[in-house]
Amino acid sequence: MSLSQKLSCIARSWPSDPFRPNFQLGKFLLALSDHPDLTPSAVRAAELLRNNELQAKYQLSEKTFVPRSKPLHYDQLREGFEKSAQGIARPWWKIFFNVW
């Protein structure tokens, strides 16, 4: 399988981003697969990103995910993304008073 075909396969299996419908990384990788100077390291990098292998190689500590200043920050951020993907918005008063 050629480099172009490998990158095309990776691009087609890339999940779509509901928050940026006008910019999809899969479409970018698909366009990049036709580039004449495509290198094996670029294809390998895309493959590593798709399979989350870099996350296993460079693990982050618990301190990164639970900062002392605001321990629920990332949980609230994830909850906000999940609700906005479903079309559920926070009421104005929760935004105004910074209530979750």
C-alpha cells in the first residue's frame, strides 16, 4: 500500500468534529494525501494521532487534570462540550453568576 493510500485510509477513518463543521481534520489529511512530497513520517504521525498512541507514550499526571485552583474545571469543560453537542445551552443566569 502506498503512502498516499495509507493516509487516505487514515483520513477516511478520522472522526468528524461537531464543533468545527467547516474545518475537518479528515478532509485536510485527505487533501494532504495527494501531496507530491508526502513522507513516511507524516503518515506515521497521523496514524499515531488517530490511534491515541501518543497519549499512552506521554501520559499526563493527575495534577494536570485536577488543578488545585479549580479542581472541577475539566469536568465542567467536558460537560459543557457534551451538552453543547446536544444543543443544550446554559441558562443566562448560570453564565452570569458563574454557576454550574
